[in-house]
Amino acid sequence: MIIGIDPGANTGIAIFQNGKLESLHTITPGRLEEFIRSADRVIFEDSRLQSHMWTTAMSRPVALSMARKVGQVDAWSCLITEICDGLGIPCHGISPKGKGKKLDAKQFFLVTGWDGRSNQHERDSAMIAYPYRMAST
């Protein structure tokens, strides 16, 4: 089983089994280990791999708020890595830019065949892992 993770306050989880998207979830970061435990491999969006922040023409309070949120996501990326290391599960991060553009539900269906409900966090988690969905351990 390959698990894709889009870390955040609302963490997106995508589960691929034998290359097929089986389920999508939105969880809190506190539930990460619960999902990671059953994985053969974890692929996650890792904001630490992108050196710049998206702060164009923002007020100082907005830029500081964004920096705080990016710091939280960086910490959750560290947590994902630590959980996987502790459980002996291979994992690797993908930069936000490396994930590609965000897809709406219609575009997501055309790529994955998923016709169920989804939100942006779940779609992002699936697209992070999509190129690796057939990977073996």
C-alpha cells in the first residue's frame, strides 16, 4: 500500500492499493501514525524542499501568518519522517512545486478515475503519490 500525504492542519491522505486509488481522507496531524502504520511506502509533500515562500505584495501580518503556517507544515514533515523511520517504512518528500498544479474534481477524475467526493487536501495527497502508486517496497 502506498500512502500520499499533504500535511497541514487539515492533512490529506490518499491510499493506493495495487496502483489503484482506494480511499481519500482528511485527518488531523495527530492521526498520522494511525495511517502510516499500514503503509508499505509513504510519499509526502515536503515544504522544506522549496526554499522560497509565496509572499508577494502581502502585508507584514499576513506574511508572518503564512510563515507560521509553513513552519507548522515543516514540523509535520519532520514528524512524518520520524514516524516512518521508527516503523521502518520507506518515505520520501516531494517539493510543492514537484507535485504539480492543483486539480479540481473534474480534472482529478480525468487523471485518477476517482468519482467520489474529494477536497483539495485529499486531491493534493493523491497527486503527490500518483507517480509512485505502483512502486514496490
